[in-house]
Amino acid sequence: MDRAAFEGELKREGYECREGSIEPNTHREAHAHGFDARLLILEGAITLVIDNQPQAYGPGDSCLVPAGTLHEEQTGESGVRYLVGRRSSSRRQ
């Protein structure tokens, strides 16, 4: 999915959109957010670990992390730059 299509979909589904990044070689311990998050990877890569299952995402990949999902985030040598949509779980359609 390209950036314009992703941003359009986020807006239609009630997400607030912004760019973000995580530095190279970062490991964020298990945590959960109080919002739904959808990511589109722009550069670099990130591995999300959910239920002890790692899943790697690179440029052009997207994923959903529902509110309350316990997960870890790991980046490699290049770090990651992404577009993120956040939506309060109370705003789900």
C-alpha cells in the first residue's frame, strides 16, 4: 500500500495520523497502548513480538496493533521510520 492510500484509509476510519521513528538497535520491552495503532513502514525495519511470535515489517508493510495488545518493539541497525495512525478504542466503527 502506498502512503496516500494508507493516509486516506486512516482518515476514513477515524485515526489521527503522524510520522514517527525509532532509533537503531532499540528494544522496547513488553507494553500496551490505550489506543489502536496502524503502522506503515516508510524506511528501515521493525520487529513486533506479540504472544512470543516475532513478525518483521519493512518498507511498504503495514500492521495493526489493537488497543491493549501486549507487544515488544525491536529495531536493527537502520532503525525505522513509519507513518502511524492512532485511534481511541472507543472510536472503533
